[in-house]
Amino acid sequence: MEIWHILNRGVEKRNIVVDEKDRVRFVHDLFVFNDANIVEHISKRERRGEKSRVRSLLVYIHAFCLMDNHYHFLLSEASEGGISKFMQKFNMGYTKYFNERHQRSGALWQGKHKKILIKRDAHFMYIPYYIHLNPLDFSMPEWRRGGVRNTKKALLHLRNYRWSSHLDYLGIKNFPSVINRNEIGGILGSPANYEREIISLISGQLPTGDSLTIEH
């Protein structure tokens, strides 16, 4: 199974979410558009609370993080060509919603998303951590240098940030219907081991590489 790090940001580094409603919609669209069938944002059937039909996944979403002006996904294909199909549906669908809600027009994303194959080497195990640590940019940007001294504060900040798959890997159900933890869950270990590794990374030295960087 090939795993890919997918990332993109807003055009001219502009925000892709403005408030909680946008963030909820972003995660909602991760679920809805991960379906090979034609789907609507909110169908009459869903509004009536009727049982949903069987879905046909395009991708497995192993990890994600939504930031104000960019996102990170860790994906593998559930069907042939699934990543391309999913990204096209997701990027177009969310753009349509965002433009309509905020009365704007034109491109939301800064070009085509970046797609990096994650090789099964020394960097492989760090990618999920890197994706989940991004919210520390809001309060502790020194994490990128491994310079965090108040690790308790950092862990609390991450626990209070909903818009990633971090909580799911801590064993706290946040977006279990969106995330597939089977592939990398065994690599990250138990929630306790996962959190200990985070402490080690942010207080020590993070690895570097193209798959671990994005300009903000």
C-alpha cells in the first residue's frame, strides 16, 4: 500500500476557513466526498435521518490536520485512481461551499495540491506526528526546532484542537467515521506511546525533509 502526504494552502496564503462553521464543513466534506458514487452535500434522505446507502471509498484517510490557511492529508487509495478522484471532488466541492457562503468567486487553492509519496524509511513514522503537531504553530512555533520546554502546555493545546486526527490516535473519538487508523495505528503504538513520542519530538530534534515542510 502506497501512502501519500497531500498538502495545499489558500491562494495567496489566504485563509481557507474563517470560523467553526467552515471547519465543521471541511471535515464533513472529507467524509462525504470520499465516495465513488455521486453525492450531495446534504441530501433529503440525510435530513430526514434515513439510513444511508453503502458507501464506496475512494481513499483511506490515515491522518489529517486543518489549519487556517492550509491542510495536510495522509492518504492511500481504496480504489484505482482514488486519490485523484477524491481530491478533485473535495477541492471543488469545498470551494463551491466556501465561495457561496462568503460571497466570493475564483480559486480558493494555490494551484494543484502537492503530493508526496512517503517511502518506508526513517521519515515514515514521523509524518503522522508532524501533521498532528501543526496546531502548535499558533502558540509554540519553536516546536519545529524541537525547542519546546513546557511540554505539558503543548500537549494540552493539542488536546484542545479538534480539527485534526490527533485525538483519534490518543484514543479519544473525534472523527472516527473519517479516519482509518488500521494502517499506521500499529506503528504509532498505544495512545500512551504515541503521546510520549510527541513529547520526545517537540522537546528534542525533529527530522527534516521535503515531506515535512510547507511554507505558511
